[in-house]
Amino acid sequence: MCQVTIYMKDNNDEAILSEVVSLERTDQGWLAQRLFEEPMIIQGQIQRIDFLKHTIVLTKEMP
């Protein structure tokens, strides 16, 4: 199964969520869904998506 890990660039590339199966943009931020768990809202802008490494890197949004 293709799952991704989401990293936050501004936190020393710290992994903030793993095994994400879907990511959707909402008015509140990014809605990240893992299997059999409640969705989680993540704030930030997508900087990079690497399909080979199954990673998404976010940066904090500017005010």
C-alpha cells in the first residue's frame, strides 16, 4: 500500500505524521487521514512531494 510520511521543514525536517493514506486541502489546513484513525488537521504549505520516497515536506505558512 502507498502511504506517505509528512515532514515539517521548519522543525529540522521532523516527521510529524506517518502512514498517511490521504491528504486534502480544507479551509482549516491540510486534512491528513491515516487508516482506522481520526483525521488530523496540519497547518502549512507544501514545499515538496517525493513520490519515490513517499514523503511530503511542509513549511509553516507565512502570516
